[in-house]
Amino acid sequence: MFARKSKVQIETERMMLRPPQHSDHTDWVNLRRDSADFLKPWEPSWAQDHFSRKSFTNRVYWAQRSISSGAALPLFMVRREDQALIGALTLDTIRRGPAQAATLGYWVGARFARQGYMREAIEGVVHYAFKVLDLSRIEAACLPENKASRGVLERSGFKYEGVAQSYLQIDGRWRSHVLYANLRMDRRGRTDIG
């Protein structure tokens, strides 16, 4: 388990990474709606009730349960200077025992892209995962043509490991993904591809 009552908070240079709260609903809806064209090509299809209060409330309760049980660590990225919600990332499918591993997923609002926020957030979460959660391996996957996502993973210490065929349904179609991993004791050297 991480902490009682979802009190996990990670501080980076410009942001606070913390679990979603009920009061985030309006900011989350506005950011997701304003970024829809930017996000939809890379994400699973959004449900009809994607922006509803009930759907968001379920998201908050899922985050609280996941953190309490140690199954996942869903975090919102909040810019410290103005408390703006700028994106989110989740350490999901946390596996204990011999694996000590998790899967990383993330998104950033369109107006905050390419400003280094996601790299900063990923590095903060990976540090927390290795030092506090005692994980050994963080995995991530993205579409092969998503150069921005591949770039942020590589600049954040993740190394290319291969391709997973028909890995996830993205925008309504089964899509293959490139796989990356960051290891706590990585001695592999550079493995990025052209």
C-alpha cells in the first residue's frame, strides 16, 4: 500500500503530482475538451459520458481505491505557479513479488505540450517508483508514429524493447505499439532506434 487516504504527492521543479480530486472536474473537462483533437488519435475511444460528473466521480473513487490497495498510482499534473491542471499520468498494473514492475500511461493538454512538463513529470514518478515504491521496472508503450511520445520516453531514460502487435484499441482500432522500459539498475546502454 502507498499511503492512507491517498495522500501521495510528488513535487517536481514546476509541478505537484497528486491524485485527482472531485474539485478537479471542471478543469479536467475544460482541458480534455480543449485538447480533444490533440489527444484522440493516441487514446482509446472516449465513452459517451466521458465528461460527465458521474464518470469523473468514478475516476476519483477508482484512484483512491487503487492507491490504497497499491494497484495503481493515478496522478494529476498541477503547475505550482498558478494551480493549472496540465495533464495526468498513471503507474498502473503494479506487480509485486518477483516482478516489482508497473506500466506508465500519460497525457498532457495541447497548450502545455512541448514545454518539458511531461518529461519532468515522468522523471519525478520514475524516481518515486524506484526509491519509494521499490519497483525495479517501469514499462510504457506508444504508437510507432507518435514521435513526441517516443521522444519524451527516450529523453526520460526509457529504452526501446520491441513491438507488441495489436496491443491496444486506439481510436476504435486494434493498434500495434512500440514498447519501452526504464530499469532501476539499467546497464543496457543506449538502445533507441533510428
